[in-house]
Amino acid sequence: MDPPGPLPTFLPAAAERQHCGGCYRMNMSPMNMRRGCFAVSLLAGNFWLIGVVYDLAFKKDLPFFLLALSCGSVTLIMCATLFRWRPDFLKGIADSPISGTRYYLAGVAVSYFLLIPIFGLLAFLLVWLFGDLRGHDSVIAISLFALWMPLWWSVPAGLGLGWYIHRQKASAGSRSRPH
């Protein structure tokens, strides 16, 4: 029986490490850092969304371990699907004279304000389905949900929006330049 292949590792290959005064550090590309920020923000958004929806639907809190497991699983599936479907997602454009940072930051700011009515409508539907619309607390809950949830979801939505707009502008700029 042949021994199994090498064990999977999360350490970078030797070509991806730099020697730095007796220790090694990874070369983190900007795409990986943006994807990491995207995934962590998506995890936080899923944490709040799953927790609030479960609380409204079943009138009790989801145990923390199950909440962490469910939001981690949902985030992992969402990120794996997105990164497999679009391998260039959040990747910078090498020949572009346009910096993507301003598009990412503008996308985060714009997406916050675009998500407020979306989460307000979602909160209204959740209270309408699982709560009492005539209660004084329902107005406060809808308002807080509409302002709180976009804080967590604006980063992943804004990074995606900024990446898309940056990609469109850079490709339009490369078509107009003579080669």
C-alpha cells in the first residue's frame, strides 16, 4: 500500500515566502487581502442576519456554537461558489492606470445607503410574518434593523460593486487607448 500524498498545508510554498530576519512572512497579494476582508465582513453579516432571523422566527436565541457553525458554513459556501465562479473577483487590473481603492471605498459608502431600504423592507416583512406590526417595539426593531444590518453588509457589497465598476472603467479605458 502506497503512503498517502503530502498532507495539505496552509503554509505558503517556499517561492511565496520572504526571509525576514530569522522568520518567514507571507506575500499577501492585494487580491487576497480584499478577499479576506470580503469573507470576514460576509461572515459578520451572516452572523447577524441568521441570528436575528432565527430569533424572530422561533422567539429564542440560537445557541452560539450552532450560530457560529451555521454562519461559517453559509459564508464558506458563498465564498467558495463566488471565487470558483469568478476567479478574478477582487483582482486588480495590471495595466490599468486607474487605482481601484477609490472605487472600493466609494462602493462601500454607496452600498450602505442602497442597503438601507432593502433591509428596511426585509425587517418589515420579518415583523409582519413573525411579530406584531402594531406594537411600539416593532417600529424600533424595523428602524434598527434597517440601519444596523447595512453596516455589516456594506463592506462585501461595496467591495463587489467597486470591483465591478473599476473593472468596467479600466476595460473601457484600455479599449480607448491606442496600442
